Amino acid sequence: MAFCSSVFAQEAFVLKISGRAHLNSGGVWEILKKDMRVSAGDSITTEAGAEVSLKLSDGHSVDIMGDSIFSLKENSEDLKEMDIWLGRIYAKVEKLPPSKKFTVRTPAAVCAVRGTKFTVDVDESKKTDVYVDEGIVGVMDSSGAGEEVFVEKGMMSSVKEGEAASPPAKAQTPPQKAEEKAEKAKKSAAPKSAPVASASAQAPREQSAESGQTAAASGNVAMNGSIGAVALTRDGVTKVYYEFSMYPELTFGKLGIGLELVVHFDENNQILKDEWTKERYPEKIDYIRWGHKHQDPFYFLIGRFRRPVSIGHGFIVNNYSNMARYPNVKKIGLEFDLDRNKWGIEAMTDDVTRADIIGGRFYARPLLETGIPLLRNLKIAASAGTDKDPDSDSETKNDAVTIIGADVELPLLNFKYFNASIYGDIAKMQMGDTYDSFNTSSTTNLVDGGIGKSAGISGKMFFLNFRGEYRIVEDNFIPGYFDGHYDLSRWQRFNVTNSSTTKAVRQLWGRTKDPVKVGPYIEAWFSFFRIIDFRASYEDYNTVKRDDPFYPHLIASASMAQLPFLANYTLEADYDKKGAHTWNDIKKVDENAILALKVGYRVAPNVTMLIVTRRNYDSEGNPTKTTTAETRIRF
């Protein structure tokens, strides 16, 4: 249906605009202007006091008020379908024959229209009010809990999420005029976060806006907590401590502040007071963020990366986390995104106090204003990633590992249930002068300057996000060097040199540019109504031998909760396995594996008991394994 309706798409354009608004088309943000075309799949967000008037080719019109989030889902000859996630729209719909449909959806309601003038208002709680000025509008809840009600002129109906639509009643407070709405919006809080209408190749790791997620209302507080045990290393000694933790997030418009309020007790039930000195108060701030990645033109987060960070398509920085050694090592990282339509920047560092690991990407859309279909969204970019001090020892000079690269990306398709982009990457490794000491006059153990290339496609089909690449890699190049467990592998003991050294030395020892290896990289992830979340990636090459300790490389994570047949059980698992040649290799949790497993049982509403097993590495590269119990409390 999505393909057919797009083939016979109708025109929609901005008739007039006051104030400031943004358009997201094909994953690209730009300032909304008069006479701009709005296509199926595009989203519009308006700031406080703004108003946008859309004119559809069939004579219909839609006015979008300030502080609103709107998506035009379908605009074909037979079907007009739009979403209003937050805010207010006023629609004038010409009389329709039975074969044509005009539908407005909100997080709580579905409105079927035949020819009328009506207003739809959605607040932060997703409560939807429908007012009718002329004609009749059919209203029912989006969950199907109740029957459709028919709202006539001068009447209204309200729908709360998960509840049936209220019977039509006389509108005691008629909709405000646009001028009154604008004046009120000017005095209101900052505008809410805007969802992207469809996932793009560049935005696979943030939750898609099709789930309808928005920032919490100003002043909202969300919080989780737990009571349990955790293994901590203090003064070189690893012991198990009791832990009480709370993780509140305070939101004020686009600003979010996450706190980490954790108290540890020793075996004598004494609080570890040295964790609560004034000097360590900044550690209690888990993160501070502005906006949402790939949803807002400007986004930053300072703190811990509870969602992994990638730069571009992940060929250099791929799902990096600064929490791999948490809570023994606490870092305050920085992630920064700026999209100025014609150009943009992505940047990150693992810890602002040291800035050892730095990644960045500058991109441009040189054809954006040409109006050429497809090519207007062409993106070219240059990127780099470096670890300036892999051993965290300033006495070691010139031991940096740096990767520089370039890439190109072109969005091809952007339908309601399917979108896709193609891209290509090229990158080169550069190691510091200190690595020359591993080579002798007779033996070359490390060869610098390895080059990797890839061509791929990424996108989304229904709720499934995907990325597939074909890689051509010289044997002394490591794709996605800065990955999710880089903080564990950046400096470990290596039995060949009988010393601690970098990931590059361990993985490239004895390798030259040849043979050039080729193979696939596949990644997929989805979220299904917060019941099942899953992500997996697989990487392999044609030259890999049976005893290769690094490839094939499999990474998988999953979480399941409130399954219909196991409603009281939860499962969370993260697994990273190198040398995954066979199914038996995958099942074997050995020195090439990293595992975190949580199995829980809900003993009461909002209270879950969990058994937590972790297999990891210490700072010397030695494997460690812990099993603890905790109680998770949701407030």
C-alpha cells in the first residue's frame, strides 16, 4: 500500500508561515519556508508562537499551531493520513466521496473525516480533544478499547490513551483562535522534542519517531532504582558491596538531567563515605543532554554514554561506550551533533577531563538547494578517530592510534514502511612512532597504513532497522576500531610481546597489507512495543582461518519483558564473541567472550528480583566473572 500510494502522490505545500518551524524530509532537517513542498513521510515541528498553513492539492488545508509535532504520513489521491503527536491542528476538509479517506491520528485517537472543519488538540499526556465546527467527525481510541463516536457541529469528544472516546458533549471551551494560541504559546515553556518521520541511514541507533516518543513535559521526573550487590575494585582489591541506587531524570523542555544516586555499604553495613565527598559530587550527574540525537538539529550529551555512540556509518567509531569498565572507572564523555542543513558536525570524546579518545565527522550536502530529486540529499563527509594515550601513561610518547576516513551517503527511498540509503566509506590507520620499536632489522612485526573500504545499504522496513556492508580490507586495518568494548581492549597483556600493549598491536601483530580480505558486515535491530528489544551484528572475511581469535565477530543484545506467556519474567543479555566460527564456539564463554546476563522475576508491581552474571576483563586483561543479586524498583 505504501508503494502504491506514493506513486500517485498529491502535492502539499506551505501556503503561509509565521514564526519558526522545521521540516524533516528524508532524515534531513531544514528551516521551513513559504512555498516549500511537503511530501508523504515528512515531519514538521513548530516553535512557540508559530503557525504553519499547509495547502493540499485536493483543496484541503491544515493549520499547524505553535509547539506542535506533525507528520504527513500519506498524501495520495484516495488517502490522506496525518499524525499529530503533540500540539494542535485546525483542518478544513472538502467533501469526500465514499472511495476516499481523510484520517488524523494521535497517540490516543483516530479521527475519520468526510468533509468538515475541526480542531485536534494533543497535550503532553497524549490526551486528545476533538472539536467540530462544521460537519461530522468519527472519533475512536487508537487502541480499539471502545466504539467509534460521531461528533457533530459545536460538539467535542476527548480520548485518553488506552480508553474509549468520551460521548460527544457541547464544547464548553471552544478552540482558541490562532492569534490567541500564538500569544499563549509565547508565554509557555520551550518547545518539545521533534521526532523524525522515518529512520535514515545516519540515524539507526536512536529510537524512531514512529513510536511517538517525545521529550517529557517541562518539570517531569522519571526514576528507576535498585537494591542489590556489585563487585567493586578499590585500592587494587575486588570485593562485593551492597548497593542502593536511584537514577532520576529531570526534564525541562529539551533539557534533560540524569542523576546517579548510588550508596555502597561494606560487610559491616558502613557507608563508603569517600564516595560522597564534595570533590566527587560531579560524579553524581549521570548526564546532561539537550534534545535528542537525529531528532533535533542541535544535540549534545555530557556524561556517561548509556546509549552507544557511533560516528557516521560506524567504520571508525562503532557503538562506542565509555561505560565498559563502569562502575570501577567513571568517565564524563561528550557527544555533540549539529545539523545546519547544508553542513553538519558529529563529535565525541570519552572523557572531557582527559579527552584521550576523540572522534569527529564533518559533512556537507552540496546539492541541497538545487532541487534535484534524490541528489539534493547527497552527503559527503570526512571523519577521524584517535586514541592519544592508549595506556593512560603520559610517560609513553607517540603511542597514539589514529584512523582517518571519508564517506558518501545518498538516501534513495522514503516510504511510510520502508526507507533506504546507500553509502560508501574509506579509511586508513596511522600508528605513532613508538610502534616502530616492535620491528627489527630482520623482522617486521607491525606494518602501518592499513586501508579499509566498504559499500553498504541501511534503512528501515516496518519496525526492523538494518545495515549491510561489503568490506574490502587490507590485513593490517581494523574496521570499527573504537567499538563497544574498546575501553576493555585498548590496553591488555599480550603474550607475544610479554607486556601490556594496545589493541592495534595485539590484532595486527605479524600482519601486512596482504592478503586483502573481503566479507560482509551485517547489523539489524528492532524494538517491538517495549516488549522485545534486539540488536545483533556479524562480521567475517574470506581469509579467516579456523584458529583466528578475532573473526568471525558476533555481537548480540536482547531484552524481553512482559511477554504474554511469561508476564512476570524479564531477560536482559549482552554478548560479544570473537572467533565465533561454529555454533559450539558461540556457546563457549571463553577468553574471547564478554557476557552480561540478567534474569528477573517480578515479585510485586514495579518490583523485580534479578540474578546478574557478568564475565569481563580487568585492567590487566585477565578474565573476571561475578554473579550477584539485586532488586529493581521502578518509581
